[in-house]
Amino acid sequence: MTATSTATPESGDEPASAPGAGAGVERSAVRSLLRLWPFVRPVRVRLFTAAFVAIVASCIGLVIPLVLKWMVDGPVAAREPGGVWLAGAYLLLLGIAEAGLFGLRRWLVARPLASVEATMRAALYRHLQRLPVAFHDRWPSGQLLSRATTDLQLLRMFLAFPLTFLLVNTTTILVGFAILLDQDWTLGLVLLAPVVPLLILCSWFEARYSVAARTAQDQVGDLTTVVEEGVLGIRIIKGFGRHRSQARAFRSLSRELRETELHKARLLAALWALILTLPEVAIGTALVLGTVRVADGALSAGTLVAFLSTALALRWPVESMGFLIAMSQDSATATQRFFEVLDAPEQRDPPASAQAPDRGYGRGTTDTNRGYSRGATDTDDRGYGQGDADADAEGGLRFEGVEFRYPDAPPDAAPTLRGVDLHIRSGETMALVGGTGSGKTTLTALVPRLHELTGGRITLDGDDIAAMPRARLRELVSVAFEEPTLFSATAGENVAMGAGAAGETDLLRALEISQADFVHGLPQGVHTQVGEQGLSLSGGQRQRLALARAVVGRPRFLILDDPLSALDVHTEALVEAALRQVLATTTALVVAHRPSTVLLADRVALLSDGRITAVGTHHELLHANADYRALMSGDEPAAAPDATPSAPGPAPEHRTAPGRPATEGSSPR
């Protein structure tokens, strides 16, 4: 499978290349491989030294035929055994020196190239963490995984072997042919005859092999995706008895990959056959002509021996060129695939001059220091108390004309969100309700900037989130998603991800609020590994840990996307009772589907067709809004795209003071 969508970063950035579709701009193999230089530069001294050592070792091998010539024309022809023994000693020393230098080359490149691979893998992973969510929505995880493993292994192998030996073999061939021409230029020209056909053949091979190499590496990524999905979804596969269909899908992709690899093998076999045949024919021809000239007395036997020995020494450098070119093409493709991800623009923070001022609040501070708690006095540090209506109008979480369209949406499609205006006052809890597909989850994802607005703005206490550094924004805003995601770590580590500075007291408090006390009954308590995706836990347990992660840092703003959907009625009631304590000291937006969750909120906003169509208390909307009544009764309201939305402005107050919730009895269950 080949994805054709492109990741769209922030406005003004170029889109990322589509996974499996090749680079946006075709590059030659050389230009692609040159992009590795920034990673290779720190170890360039050892690499250049290793290449020089390999060249010297290879040239030592070319000295051996010259020693043979001296031995044949000298001691052998003169029947001097002492000279033969001396020549044999020279040959032994040259062989030992050649082997030692090649061993030194291997030692020189082993450690630095492992470091280069580790650096590239770290750079890729770090970049992936900084890419927008839209990028990850479009790229199969297997494609990214194959780039971080298979492709980088190919690049390390290329830097260790083909890169060096392309240079070494080219130098060896040039020096060798210079020696051949110096010994006898006519026989040298015979050996040079296959050069032009071989160059044409290599050019033809490169063009076709690069396409096959790209296809194969993309298919490896697709196959990795299938394996990963099969492992993560093993319960679904077994539960529905779909193991045979999954196996068929895997075999189909494996068969495609096998055919591509066989196509590569056929190309390489054809190249090798001709690379082996043409030089062998040339050597055979030179041998016949040289023997005739020795018989005629026009050439010494030692010269012919040296000539043929040199020609045979050049066989491996010539024959290996096809193999080295193939590996270079694989590596060039791997480089292109690596930089397709690395070239995707990161999410960037605004310049320092445009950033919102640091107002000195965030996770880890106490409620008394923030001055944002409900029922705050007129003299609190921000002035959001009961007597400051203007400050209260500015504070809290505000959506102003918010519009959002997904990057891959058709140009003529309506935006997912259009003209959303909503104000959640400081210290207030707002429930967000709406039918399936109305845009609730999308709206909540805009607050921590998991997606970027395409219109309007969102402010936190008057500060535009687009002007905030993301690190600061995500200190202020904490999220809990409907689908809880846990990592292969301990239960405590999963919760502590919600606040870097959370201590044991904060951890225990968060577990108590989310009714996740079951953690203490695990084999190692909070230090128990929960397994990949937390699948060793039930759905409700995972959801409670995710909720604990959201509240552990005492966030200023809390975004909850239906956080209680997987809980039973009894546990839900306990979590709601404890959650009220958290909501009393924060500004919260809660996506709700059930009346019990709605009753946690001070006011309710109804989202319909991408717009806020009504805002009020639970009581008011039940009496005045038919769509809301239908939602609360379990019936989806009829779509009304052209309906004129109700004014989402100030709703009738039902609180005794700004930031103070109504009593539980004011909204009947």
C-alpha cells in the first residue's frame, strides 16, 4: 500500500513527502548520499584515515606482481635459489602488511559508524516527537519504524563498506591499469576494451535498480505495519476469528516483497554475469596474445606473469563494482526515506518577541498562589474575584471565531469547525455536548495545539495560545482523551508523565481522585509494569490511570474528552465525587455524552454542525432546546446545517458568584 497524503504542518510550512511515494524532488544517488555529511562530519578523520589505509593496503597488493616479475626474470631465470627465497620473503611480508592494514581499517570504522547510526536514530526519533499530529495521522507507523531500523542499518553498512571500497576499488583500478599500460601498452589496451560497455551497463542498471530498491523498502515498511497492527490488535483478531484473513494479508504483502527482491536479484545477476564475462574474455585474449609474444621473444616471461597477476588482482575490484553499486543504490534510497521524515517541518514556537508574557502560573504551583480558585476575593493576585467583571470577561478559556479544516479535507468540503465562539470563565467547568461527528474531540485538541487553527483564535486568560511556547502551553493545559494510551512503563511512571515535577504525594492524590487505588493491589504497587499499551489492565483501569495523569500536575486548565466512558456506574459515581474537588480549582472543558458527566459542569455548550448553537445550564437547555433533550435522552438530533445558531454569549447565571459552582441539588439527576 502506498499513502498519498502529505503531512501539513503549521501555516506557511511546506508539506512533508507522502509515505511510500518517494521524495518530493528526485535526487541522484550521489546527491542523496551527500546529505549524510552532517552526521558523518564528527567522525570524518577516522573515516578518511580508514579509506587511506585501505588504499595503501590495496596498492600493496599491486606490488606483489612486480615482485613476481623480478623473481621470474631474475632468480628463476638465473637458477638462483637464494633469490627465490628472498622473493618469497618479500611476498610474505607484503601479504602480512596488506592483511594488517585491512584489519586496521575495520577497527577504525567500527566504533564511529555505530555512533553515526545511533546519532541518526536519535535525530529521527527527536524529530518525530516534534512533528505535528497531522503528520502522524497520515504516516503508517510501520513506515516510520522501518526508517528507524532497516534503513539506518543499511546506511551504517554503506558507510562501513561500499563507501570506502568504491573509493578504494576505483583507485586500485586506475593504479592497476597504469601499471598494466606501463608493462605493455598493447595488452593493456586489450584489457581496457570492456570499460565502455561496462559503463553503459552500470548506467542502465542504476536506473532500474534504484526503482526496485525504493519499492522493496516501502514494502518492508508496509509489512512492518501489518505485523505491528497484528500484534497490537491480537485480541480483536482472535475474538473475531480473523487470524486466517490476517495471515492471507501478510502472505500477500510478503509475496509482493519477495517478487520485488527477486527482481532486484535478477537485475544484479545480469549485471554480475556481464561484469564477470567481459573482463574474463579480455584477460583470456591478453593471455593468448602475451603467450604468442613471449614465444616470439618480444615479451619476457616475467613481464607476462606480472601482467596477468596484475590483471587477476584487478578482477575483484572490477567484479565487486556491481555489488557496490547495488548497495549504494539501496543506501541512497534509504537516505531519501530517512530525510523524507527529517525534512518534514517541525511545529515551531513563535519568536520570543511575539510570545505571551509569563504570568507565573502553571503546573506544580498551589491554588492559593494562582489566585484562580472559585470564590476568590476581590484582592486576589489576578483580580478575577467577584468584584472585577472586566477581568473575569478576559480570563478563562475563550474561543473566538475558531475555524478548523483537516489538511486532507477536499477543497469544497465545509470546515470541521466554523465560527466557534465560546467563553469558559475562570474557575468554571463547561460541558461540551453534541452528536457524533459534530467536532467535539477536534475542538478539544485545538487547545493544547495538537492541531493548528485555520481561523480565529483561542486565548487562555487573554493570552493567545498561538503566541505561547508549546512547552509553556502544555504546562498550563492538561488533557485526558477518551481512548487512554499507556506506555510500557510502570503505573506510577505513566501517571507521572502528566507533570515532570510530580512527587509521591501528588501521585497518590491523583490516584485517589481518579479512583485508581487498584494500583496498590498490583504485584509491585505503583512500580508494576503495565505492559505495552497497558493491555494487562482493563479498559476502566486504563482510563482511570489516564485521568490520574491529567490531574497529577494540578493544571490551570483541564481538557477532558469523555474521560469516564469505560467506567461502571459505581466507579463513575466515586470518580465524579472526587473529580469535583479538582474542577473546583481549575478551568475545565469536559466532553460529555451522559447526563451524569454533564452534571459535573456549571454550564453546557451544544456543538452542532461545527458551531456552538446553544449555551446554558443543564436545566435551561433541557427546557429550551430540543436537540439537547434528544441528546440527553439518547437520540441523535437531526442535522440542521443551515439553522441559525443561538447566541453563545452570556448565559443566565445559576451561580452565587463567578467561579462558584451551583449546589449539586440545583441540577436534578
